[in-house]
Amino acid sequence: MTEDEIKKLVQGELDQFAKNYYRRNYPNFNMTSGHISEAHGVSEYIVATDTGQSIQFYKQGNGKIVARKSLELVAGDKATNKDVSISIRAEDGHIVIEALEGDLTLRGNNVILEATDAEGAIVSKSPKVFHVKSPEIELQGTKITASSTMDTLIAAGELSLYSESGPIKQGDGTQPIIGSSVFETVFNVVDKARAFFNV
């Protein structure tokens, strides 16, 4: 390409950019549309304050709300206890709620965690302690496995063990007389525990 052709090409791109570009400054804030951002592409609508707070929408579908200290979303002053006051929904993809340097608290009259996929799971992981405290704790399932790689303590004022389909099996690794079926059961529990901790 000749120098004139390059200049013409660049000028054409600049003219196209200028045609779709809008910016207007006001006291304490500005409005922008059509500018190119490195992270999100071409903007559709951006309102930004002089202190760096903003509402942003981009042509590729990204949206952002930026606040320097806190952001509060309030609704429901005219709602009843049967209404949904705030709904956060992703049509596809994932939702991530993350507190980088603080605690994450979910609080309500009832807190419900529900997995809806046929193969869905609810996974809780902690590098140190998983603490559950309640006057009553109920576990119900087709199969329940409780396993630890070190110590397990079950203590109660009154402890009841009941097996519907057969005798209760118990044993330890120092008893070689235990039948192979019990060993297989123990090994299966260990395998499940390892799989669980590796989730």
C-alpha cells in the first residue's frame, strides 16, 4: 500500500469512529458512548463521575456498576411476604458472589440451598473448619456417608443405632477376622471420602 492509501484507510477508520462517538461533560460527571475500551470493546452508554464511580454498558453485552465504597440495593417496602422483592438470574453461565477480603453472610427467616440439575450437588468446602450449630440437625438421604481421614467422635447423652435390613456392622483395622464384605464396605467408604475431599 502507498502512503496515501494508508492515510486514506486510517482517516476512514477515524471518521467512522468519530461518527459513532459521543461525549459530554457536566459538573462532577460525564456521559460517553461509542468509545473503545480495552477490556469490553465498544461502549453503548457510560455515566462516570469525577471520582471514578460509574454505570457502564457495552455493545458486546457487558454491564458494570462501580462504587468506590459500598453499593446498596433496596426493594420491597410495598411487597408482601409472598412476593419476590429482588431477583438475580443468569439465563446461562454461572453466578459468582465473592468477598475478597471479608465475610459473606446470607441471612433470612429461612435459608434454602437447592440444586435443580438431575446430577446436581451442593458442595461446601473450608480449609479448616465446617461448623454446624442448631438445636436439632436432621440428615435424610438414600445413602449417607460420614468419613474422616483421621479421628471421628460421635458423642450424645443417649445414642441409638438402628439397621432396618440387617445387623449393625462394626470393626477396625486390627481385627483380621473381619469378613471380606466388611473390608469392601470400609474401602468403599474410604474411596468415597477421598473423592469427596477432592471435589
